[in-house]
Amino acid sequence: MGGTAVVTDSTADFAGVDISGLAMTIVPLTVNWGRDGFRDRIDIPTEDFYTRLRVDRDLPHTAAPPIGIFEEVYRNLLASYSTVISVHIAAELSATCSVAASAARAVDGAGRAHVGDSPSVSIGLGWLAHRAAELARDEMPPDDILRTLQEMIPRLQIYVALETLEYLQRGGRIGRAQAFLGGLLSVKPILLVKEGSVHPYERVRTRAASVRRLAEISAQAGAKSRIAVAHGDAELDARALRDELRQREHLPEVPMTEIGAVIGAHAGPGLIGVGFLLAS
């Protein structure tokens, strides 16, 4: 028995990276909608989720995975691997990391299961989990993998533009973006995901302006190791953003991914965003 296995959760998006062949387990969060309960990315296709979200007057609610699922995952992995590194959605956005940490303590008193707050989500979380799994495959010691992730975290930035703040407001997750309220639900807000929280960045008046501004923000950020576009039921606008980024930053390609139901439940349909890892 030896080596390191990596665990993450279903809010991770793996844009522009290949996780096939890596020792990675993805634990699904839960989406509760009326009497229905879904495992994120397993029980409900993303397309069906957004179709329902646009017409259903009731909002879905999300929940961390049950502790028993994490306990089972860690127990099974530690039967084959010496160490588990478990990296999850920002603790300020979800209880997932706390639940995972409790499960790790319950399963392994020797500290072989390391649970960490990303603190990111979507593209950022996916890149962290992917890098951890790559280094584990290359037999890097667990402590060195954890140090590498900590070095990456400050270089991760995610900017998103929403169609509306309505879903964040109705779901009670508006946080610092409250500054954009006050009769401004029709404004197109741009938010920054930083240090695990959602921060108001600026606001624009039109969707086309959102695309242009996101591309400008990315270009002004400087050299990058990775870049990708994410969207929630907004493929045409995401493609426009991707093309704008390619032109401005002289990139041959920009990966694109669609966010799942958990993030979509809070941000609503129509999210577009750019995430990048600044060069070291």
C-alpha cells in the first residue's frame, strides 16, 4: 500500500485539463427541489436543470454531501493508498469542507486524510484538484503537494457576470454583493470570487458590455498559466467571451465549461465568467 489519492467535490470544473487516469474521486453535493433530491451531476442532466430553473417558481436548495459518503470514500481509499488529499469548495460558500473534515477525523485518527479549503470553486477548484492528482501520480510526497496547492491559491482569480442578482438575493447568498442592490436588479453585475467569498467588482448595463469587460479584466491581469471560460446555460455569450479573450490575449484556444446545478442554483441561469491562474 502506498501513494496518494485525491478527493474533491462536484462543484469542481475541469476546464482544459484531463483527469482520466488520475487517482481522483469526486463526491457529489445534493440539490433539493421541492420533493425531489438530486446528486449533483449524477441524477439530473445540467441541461434539464437549467430548463427547470428558468420556469419553476420554487428555488432549489443545495446541501453538502452526507458525512457517511465521505467516511465511505476515505475508508475505501485508505485501504489502498497511504494518504488522501481532499480539496473542496470554499468553506465560506458551503459546509462541504467541514463535513469532509469531520469524516476524515472519524475514519482515520492517524491523520492520513488531509482535508483542505480551496478556497475557490468551479474552474479554480478543478485546477487545484487536478494538480494535486498529477503530483500524486508523479509520487510527490503529500506535504509537498499541499504546499504546491497553497502556492497556487493566491494566483487563482475568477470573475463572473450574472444576468441578474435575483437568484443570489432569493437564495440568501448575496453577501457582499448586497452593495449592488437597491433597484438595480436589472443591472448586469460583475463579481469577483476571492478568498472564498463573492465580492462586488463593478456593474455594467448590457450583456455585450459584460463580455467586453470580462475580457478587459483578464487581459489587464497579466501573464497566466491557465485560463478558461465558464457559463451556466449561456453558451452563446460564453463563446463570445472566449473569442474576445483569444483575440485580446493572442491565445490559440480558451477552454470552456458549463457549471453544474449547485453553483447554478445560487447564481441563476445566464452566468458567464473567466477564471485564470496567474503565472508564478
